[in-house]
Amino acid sequence: MNDKPQFDIRRITPEALLALGTPFLAYIRPIAVDGRTGFAVHAANGERLGVFSDRIVAMAAARQHDLEPVSVH
């Protein structure tokens, strides 16, 4: 028997959606910096945490802060 309460994802509030994954995930996405490609690290709620010149360095920085990096394309 499953005693876990059911959660209806269709009823999630915008605030709860923004917080989903916080403080465990970091989103890595390419951005333009002075005409070059950089990589921004964002918290799950969208807050920018840092910008790096290399994707691997951005992912390593996220891991150093106990965040699981996820690529955004």
C-alpha cells in the first residue's frame, strides 16, 4: 500500500516552481560576454551565481559549492 500523499503538479504555484531544485541544482547556460561565449551558472530559481569562460570550469565551480550542474540549451 502506498501511504505517500499525492501531489498534483498542475496545481504548483509559480513560487514553488521557481524553488524547484533549490538548493541542489545549478543551471549552466552559454551566454555572450564581450562578443565571446561564456557560461553562466544560475541557481534553480534563476539567480545568476557566476560567469565563467569555460563550461567545464563552470560545472566544476557548481560542484565545489555542492550543486549538481545541469546544462541548459
